Amino acid sequence: MGNFKGHALPGTFFLIGGLWWAGKYSLCYGTRRNRSLGRLAGKAVQRRLEIVEGSVMLSFSVIGMLAEQFVPDGPQLRLYDYGEHHWDHLMNWQHATMYLFFSLAGATSLAVHLTDVAPLALDRMLLGIAFFTEGFLFLYHLHGRDMLDVHVHQLLLYAIFGGALTAFLEIFHRGNVLVELLRAALSVLQGTWFWQIGFVLYPPAGMAEWDLKDHNNMMFVTMCYCWHFSFALFAVAMVYGTVFWVVRSRLKKTPTMEMGLLKTTEREQESEDEL
């Protein structure tokens, strides 16, 4: 992560993840409110979405770990340099550890939704642990840095620990769309702020460098963080509105007879679930 691309990569992962969560939870909530869309709201469809999500999370995390280890200036799986007698590329190792916990969350989600062995809430617990570990690592990641460098990473911690808190809340309040969408917005915030950190600390060629000791820059990035949060909320709201409009449009196009059949099928399925 000690360059622009190293911040853009996790930023892209979190941005995609946040938008995916916004769409998925909006779809689940919209179909729950319109029970006539029985096939669309079925548990099998939601289960497939969870499996896709777990697979993508696991894939992204593995890509992140490999990138941190095997970039040209990476540690290449070497933790200690015995020739120089010091730890080797600890920053890369910390970032790889962050990806490791998200890979565990992805693997747990697959285990929960592909088998009947693990309890349902286990996927949210591991996701909350992954967010918390990310924040815990970044909290002790800032020693000896310039003022603005420390500040932009401290601002990132609010989104990270917020994501951890909402994930833990979902252990006990699964299906609460407000908590789910808030986690989606915080993930989008993480994604865009990782990109912002890259532009501040490692501006691409041709862009002016930031004065990392200027207090005015510190004030500006604090305000800029609020703009990023407002963008994240707006993006989630747009996804929610679009998905809800699509669900409503499909409901209006569903013939009356088909709606009745879907309701009957859904009632029979619910009766079987109760048994």
C-alpha cells in the first residue's frame, strides 16, 4: 500500500462491496414488502446471492494478499531479514493480514450458505471481526508519520469501526434494512476514502504534492471526508431507489392470475418451512 495503486486496489474492493450490499439488501427488502413476487423473494435466490458474495469476497481477499506479498518491492513471504537483522516489509504484512481476515469472512459465508452445519449468524460475526481487525491494524499503523498522513488514516478508522459495529449489530438484528444499508454506505465511504488517501499521499504524476504539515490541508481533508460520506449516502440511496423502482415495475407487469399462483406457491412453501 505504500503507493497510489496500493490504496486504489482496496478502495476499489470496498467500493464494489458497498454498492453490491446496497443492491442486495434493497432487493431483499423490496421483495419482502411485495410478497406477490414469490419466486424473486424466495430463499433460494437470496442464498445464491450470499454464495456469490462469499466467493467474490474470498477471491478479492486472496488477490489482495498475493499483491501485497509478490509485488516487485514486496516481502515475497519473508517476514524477517536475517542478513540485516530487522523485520521485513511489515507494512505489507499488516495489509496482507487485513486481507486474511476478510478471506476468512468470505470462506465462513460460503460454509454457512453451502452447508447446514454452521449457524446463520456466523457469517456476520466473522465479517464484523474482519472490519475490527482492519481498524485495529490501522490504529497502530501510524507511528512517526507526518500530521496529514496520520489524520487521513484516522478519518478512515471511523468508517472501518462503523462497519464493524453494524456487522456485529446484524448478528442480533439480521434483516434490519437500515443497519444493512448503513454498513453498505460505510463500505462505500471506505472505498472512496482509500482513493482519496492515495491522491493525498501519493499523487499521480503531474499532480501537485500536498504539504503534509499544513494545518489548512488538515482542515480541508476533514471537510472532504464529510463530502465523501454524503456521496456514499447518496449512492446507496440511488441504488435503493433504482432497485425498488425495478421491483415495483415488475410487480405492475405481473398478470393478476400469475400473482395469485405465486401467492399460493409462497404460502405452501411457508407451510413446509413451518413443518
